[in-house]
Amino acid sequence: MGMWIGRNRKARVTYGFDEIALVPGEITINPNEVDTTFQIPCPGGREPLRLKIPIIASAMDGVTNVRFCIEMARMGGLGVVNLEGVQTRYEDPEDALAQIVKADKGTVTEQIQKLYTQPIKEELIAKRVQELRKGGGIVAVSSIPQKAERFAAIAEEAGADLFVVQSTVSTVRHLSTEYKSLELADFCKRSKIPIIIGNAVTYQVVIELMECGVSGVLIGVGPGAACTSRGVLGLGVPQVTATVDSAAARDAYFKKTGRYVPIITDGGMSKGGDVCKALACGSDAVMVGSAFARAEEAPGRGHHWGMATPHANLPRGTRIHVGVTGSLKQILFGPATVDDGSQNLVGAIMTCMGNVGAATIKEFQETEIIIAPSIKSEGKLFQTVQGVGMGTR
């Protein structure tokens, strides 16, 4: 499982999306006849939350707000609102968003930090949930573990359907003498709505999180386009290996308990091919940020910044410019007007499923995978030189 990196020390070889490819199947299926549905189990044996497409929009301030999430739900997906972002610090967050967008490169991190020092208003938590509820669809919100118990109670009472607990690295055995750690098992037991936890990248941690009663686990540390954790902290496991290991944990837990807990690959996917590879590696759904930051409906107006960018002492994110390329409908379902694979993500999933002969996401997870570091460059000289198609970055 490893190779020597020096005396008495081995390291495991791991893989990211650009280093693998999916092998076409021995049979093929009409893409219009595949099933892309995804479901999140609910506590108490209640009916699961069902999505028509296995795509979730990240709880990032440049990606989601009430308007975006309502539109996302209308199209069969799910958007998550960050309860520690500008949406709950400002009655009207538009001015704060405009300041972030307009700030120059040299001062933007400081500007974001300043804007996020405004206290979170609990009445705005309830208000945003109620606004989402009026819009229809599944209502999903998120916070860090330290705020989860209080914020989840407010959100649940206001009508939320799903709560996401998200941090750079999530474990069951978090040690601290400075603050009270979230008792995840008790938290899940008391909650009347599903809890999704993240983020994790290793087999044992995923097993332990599932044993606490969560309804889903987010997979990925540092791969996001606006995240700098891998550079600042040196942490991370490439998403292919992280997803495969986590899928093995899910399957082992299911075999042991009979309870299926989905894993959701989070980050590192800006194009349809990456999404397809994540699902084929064993993910049940994906969480995407930067691709949706390019939507006309996104509040960041073509800009995107990481969740940990506002951290007062050690920012682990940055603001990036991704541009506005089309509507949310185009990004999800096309028609694509760009040639880089960043639009019509659902069409890419359905077409790939058809070509590997997978009628369902579960069958898609059994796709043959090969290590192929040349898959994106083979025969693509002109595209690379001209910066078009697969030559774009």
C-alpha cells in the first residue's frame, strides 16, 4: 500500500481526478433512460429526502443565498445556506457582497475578515429558513460544530429539513480544553431532521462518523477552488482516493448494520468529467461550489471565496474570479455555450452513465477505473496550445 519516501518511512500513492479515466462499458444505455436520483435518509424511519439529481450547491456566500437555493430546488437539486455567512449577519447582505466583489486583490482578505466580524443575528437564521420554506423544496442550512446545537435548534423550529455540520476536518474524537466539543451521537439522536457531517477523507473516520447516526458524510479536505487549506496547512488527500476509501467505509458500515449512509464528494470538481469520476469512484452525490459561482443567480457575481477566508488568525481560503458564464439552468442542464465542460453537468452524468452501461448511480459506482495520467492531454496538442476545450484551465 505504500512506497519508501526515506529511511523507515513509507507513503501511500494516491490519485486525483486528472490521473484516472473511466472505461466504457460492454453494453450502453440511452442516456435519457438512466436514473440519477439521490436520497438522504431521515431519522425515525421517516421517508427519505429525495433529489432528482445528485448535485448539491456548497454553503458558500459567493454561491448560495435564498434565491439561488429556491431555484436549485426547482431544478431537482439542493442548495445549502451558510448560517455563519453574510446572509445571517446582515438584514440586506447585498452591500457586504458588493464590497467583497469590488475589493482589490491586496486588501480583499482583510475586507472579508472585517465584514464577517459583524455578529450573527439569530432572528436572521429563522428568517432565512422561513424564506427558503416559502420558496418550496428541501430547506438545508449549515454551521461549524461549535455553533451546531444552537443554530440547528433555531433552524429546525423555523422549518429546516436538513442540517449540515461542516469544518475543515471532522472527527468524532475531537479534544479540547478551551471549548465544549460537539457530541455528535447525542446531537444526531436529539435531532428530528437529518444531519450531514463533514469533512473527512479516511476510512476509519468515516466509519466512526456513521456510527454516530449521521445521514451523510462530506468527503474532501482542501480540494475546493477557493480553498487554501492544502497550501496553508499541508493537509489533504486527493479526491479519487478519498472517495474510494470513504465508499469502502460506507459499504462496510452497511454490511455490518444494514443502514446505508451516503457519501458526498465535496470540492475539486468544476467540470462534468470530474463529477462523473467522483460518482464512479463510489460517491452517492457531489457538492459543488465554483461551477455554480459562475451562474447568473449566484450572489458572488462571478466571484467565489472559501468558507475559512474570514478566519481572524489563519485564513484558509481566498477570493477568486470565475466569471459569469450562464444561468443555473445552463450549468445544470444546458444547452452549453462554453466548450470546457463546465455547463450541462447533469447531461454529462447521464451521457457518461449511458456509455459505461449504468442505469443507476449504484451501478455507476461499479464502473471500471484505470490510472491514466495522459487522459486529458493525449491528442490534445492544438486544444492546449490554443487554450480551448480540454486546453482551458
